[in-house]
Amino acid sequence: MSQLITNTDQLSTRRHDLDWLRLIAIIILLFFHTGMLFNMWGWHIKNNETSASFQYWMIWSHYFRMPLLLFISGAGTFMALGKRTPRQFRRERFRKLFIPLVFGMFVVVPPQIYYEHIKDYNGYWDFYKTVFNFVPYPKGSLSWHHLWFILYLLIYSLLALPLLKYLRSEKSEKFKQGVFRLLSSPAGLLFIPAVIMLVTQIILRPFFPEETHDLVKDWAFFTFYFSFFIFGILCYSNSNLWTAIGQNRKSLLVALLFALIPFYTCYFHFRELITLPWSMDTVGTIFDVAAIFVSWFTVITIIAYGQHYLNRPHRWLSIANEGLYPFYILHQTVIIAIGYYICQLPWSIAAKYWSVSFLTLFSCIAFYLILIRPFNVMRLLFGMKSKSK
């Protein structure tokens, strides 16, 4: 058989670096969402005292945390297709994504809305009845909140199914060779995907500006994240390209450090820490362009270094990796529930931040180990495979 089949089989095996990076990305997400209680951005609930210092690291992580998860999800979706037929693949996506999404919208997410409007109700059950009015948030109580990621992943997987089938066929060999020629050099790997993303945003953002952001209608947002998902599929489906990413890691890191210069220079201008000789609109445009490049440069650099240093198993990595999806579904609700009470205490911001972070971590792990992992019904609702008898 052709080398293509060998490469495909090789890339269908477990990648420990992606497991590690998925774990790291979820941990970043935990600390990021806890930081939303204390920074100066709007969120569902806030501490009385806020601090701009959170935003200096959160602004960068804001632009790579979800793109990184979507890139990894693209690679994982390529593996998930495996030897499944399209029908089997769609059934697997329904079980893993659609069921947890619906369960989450009616069980996991409502407490977040309750704590946001807790003063308007006599108790949780008084509030919960309003969920079944089926009025979308923020006017009503029905929402997917952070579970937008699951919704988008479901849509992306179905949209990408023709590409996935093609990449797993022998017909795609010339296409893969062409992609390798375009993306195997540091310049191609850095700038071709970033420029494609930039062009999509230039076309779409005038019609879908960030201030009118709506997950249902925002095609700029949808396309931006879809790009990371597709490049995750493309990069992972080609073993030669995947190897080239790791080999070019030093060049990728240098490019990322240079991209962060205009990114943070513009952000410091917004924070009035420095002054640039341009209008706010011009600085805003420079920042938006730099943010797109920083997003891609950060993701591909993390992937490159993860491939080089993290592709090794650990005895508890598979257990942790199995629980990451339920952890993601639970974490924001737990942060808000715990944060609501912690934020009322007369503690410093630092004490509250670390308390909420670690209490959320331990609570989600305990909930997973005690109430989700042992029971097949709960495993189904949280998108996990059934436990063998």
C-alpha cells in the first residue's frame, strides 16, 4: 500500500503530547475564568474589588486558549473518524457532543444565570421554572454559556466530514504533498494560516463587529475558530507536516515573541501606560491584526514544543484525560457558585482568587470521581464512553 496509508495509520495512534496540551489548556481555562471574577471586564458575577493586573496575562490567553483547544480538537476529530463510516461518525458526535450540550443547557448552565440574578428570585426552584419559558439569555434563562464550544465543535465536525473522508483516502496524497510544500517552512507555517484568518476577518468583521457579538449570528467569530479546527485537521493528517512543525519550533517561538511586541504595545496604549502617536481607531486596527497573528503563532508554537517535549505517557494521564471533558462542562458553573460566596468575604483579591481556583479544581474532580465516572448514565450525559461491565 502507499506511504499515505502508513502515515494515516501512524497518526491514528494516541498522541500523548496532545493529551498533555489538552490538560494544560483546560487548566489555563480554569484560572482564566476564575480571573474573570476579579478583572475589569464584564462577567456574570464580579467581586466588589477588581484589579487591572489580571488583564495583562488574561488578554494574551484570551487569544489562544480556545484556539488551542480547537486546534487539538481538529486533530482529535481526525483520529475520531478512524475506521468509522460517516454514519458511525455522526452517531459518535451526537453521543459525545449533542447529548452533553442539551443536558448542560438544562442542568449545568442554569445555576450560572441564577447567581447572576439571585436577588430577583426567592430560591433556585423559583428561578429554574423560568428556564422552561425558552426565552434566550440575557432576556431569559435559556443559554449554553461556555458550552458554545461544544455546539461549535459539533457543527465543525459535521461540516468537516467531507474533508476528513478525503484526507483519509488515497486520493488526497497529492493534496497533502501540496499542503506540505506550502506549510513546511517556518514562513509558510506562520504566515499562510494567519493571513487566511486575517482575510476572513477583514471580510466578515464589518458585518459582525465585536461589540454586537452574538454566538448565533456572528459569522466572523465562527469562521475564526473554524480556521483553527481545520488547520488542526490538516496539520495532523500529514505526518511529514506534523514533524516539520516540531522541527521549526525555535523559529516559531522567535516569531511569536516579535508578534507580542505590537500586541502588548497597543494594549498598554489602551491602558494608558504608554502613548502612541496615532488615533484610537488606528491603534485598535493594529491591535486586531496583531491579535490574529498572536493567536495563530501562539497555538502553533505550543503545538511544536508540546510535540518535542510532551509526547510521553504517564500512568495517570489517561485517567486525567478521560475526565477533562466533564471537567470542562462543570468548571464555569462551579466557579460562579463558589465565587459568589467567596467574593462576599472580607479577604484580599489574591486570597479569593486562589481559594476559588483550587476549590473549583477539587470540587470538579470530586464530582467526576464520585458521581460521573462510576455510572454509565452520568457518563452518557457528560459525553463519555460507557464503562465496560
